[in-house]
Amino acid sequence: GTHHAYADHGAGFCVFNDAAIAARLMQAERRAARVAIVDLDVHQGNGTASILARDDSVFTLSLHGENNYPFEKEQSDLDVALPDGIGDADYLATLQGALATLQQRFAPQLLIYLAGADPHEGDRLGKMKLSMAGLAARDETVFAYAREHKIPVAVTMAGGYGRDIEQTVAVHLQTIRLAGLHAARWSAR
Ligand SMILES: [Zn+2]
């Protein structure tokens, strides 16, 4: 989930933009024509937005803190700027709306999901107040959307700067566990 890397320079702890590269590779290998990058790290996916700005075959969606890094934002296909201190209920309602818009405007054939741990309430940089249960519901919301529309999902870790590092690890582990459940349900269809 190295979403701050640009085409010609790194930024914000990111050297190469893995999501943008993966999207283009999947297209080159003819596995998916229309790819959506769903970026739920707290920070805007500015590098991703910049790299794919003139590419109508990749839809960039970023939910991020309005008052957080990067302070000069790029334009994604859909940007949702969120206030400091947002909690589970408002976040989840906003995410539902954003995914509905994504489906309506683009109907992707592949999702690349950046599952940042930094929206967690214990994060030093995130400024959001999502609980562990809220983050589980976030992941489930993405997976349920993908299942409903039969869209394969690739999941990446992203940012996480917990005051307690164990908590950041727990958020990422939770995402991996839920992705495993989603994969099992997917193959059982
Ligand atoms: Zn981040």
C-alpha cells in the first residue's frame, strides 16, 4: 500500500507505487480491464491519484483525513475528505456511499484494497477514532461489496503508527483473518 510514491519520486515512506504497478500489470496480463484502487488508509493516495490521473481504466477511490498528510492533495476519481475524530458509524456510512458510487460510475473487474491500520483510535498520526470492531466492519463492508458484485480483491497492508505497536499489528491481522474468511466464502459459492 505504498500510495504516496509518484511516477518519478518517492514520498511519505513509499518508494514505488505497488497498487498502480499491480493494476497496470493485471491489465497487461489481460486479467482485468477495469481496476479500482480502494484506498482506506488515513492519508490520501496522492501518488496513486497522480500516476493514474489520465487513465480511465483505473478508478482511484480515497477516503482520508482532510487535515492530514499530504497537505497538498491530488485529485482521485473519487475523494472523500473526512473530519478529524470521525468514528465508526459515520465512517461506515460514508464508505457504503463511496462504494455505491464506485459501482455506479465504474463497475470494476478487480479491486485493490489498501487496508490501512491508521484509522484506528490508538494511532499516533491518524486523527480518526475507529474501534477494532469498526475496522472489522470496514473490511467486511469492502468484502461484502466485492462478493455482491463478484469482484476479486487483492488486499495490501498500509499505514499504521499505533502508540502501542501490538494494536497496529492486531488491526492488520484482523484484516488478514477477515480476508481469509472472505476467500473461503468466495470459493464456496
Ligand atoms: Zn497512512
